[in-house]
Amino acid sequence: MAIEIQHQREAVTERLKPPPLFKVILLNDDYTPMDFVANILMQLFHKGCEEAEKIVLQIHQNGQGICGVYVHDIAETKQYQVMSTSREQGHPLKCIIETDR
């Protein structure tokens, strides 16, 4: 009986754990205009102008910048939105997702 209760508690605890989070990261390239990247950050990630500019500079200086941290499905959707919007506008901007540990 005690073992059964312990298993039930473990199952409940497992269900209550928050889902893993993923970072959405933009990568620097030599072709995508900084203004376009800033617009992506404001439109798709709802960043203010100042925050978008800070992230753009981080991408430019460090080769990458974190746009946001989301559950997996949302992170994949954001990645898809960035890539499709970039391609539609003729830019090679790359976007990746990584686990947030």
C-alpha cells in the first residue's frame, strides 16, 4: 500500500513539472540588414525598439542573440516564422532553437 501511494505521488509530481524551455536564437550573417532583424524582433517577438536594438547589437558583436525562451512548440513556431519571413524578403537570416538549461 505504501509503495503504491509513493508511485502515485511520483506520477503526480511528474505531471506537475513545468515543460522544458527552449531558447530561440538568431545567428549573425553578413547579408541581412540590421533594420530587418530589428523589425523581426519587434514584430515576431514583441520587443520594444530599445530592446530590439540591444539584441541586434549582441547578434552583430557575438554572432548570435537570444530572442526569447519558450516551450518547444512555440519555439519551433517562432523559428519557422523567422525563417519564412526572412526567405520571403530575400534574406539568409538563420534561427535556431536550443534547450534552456
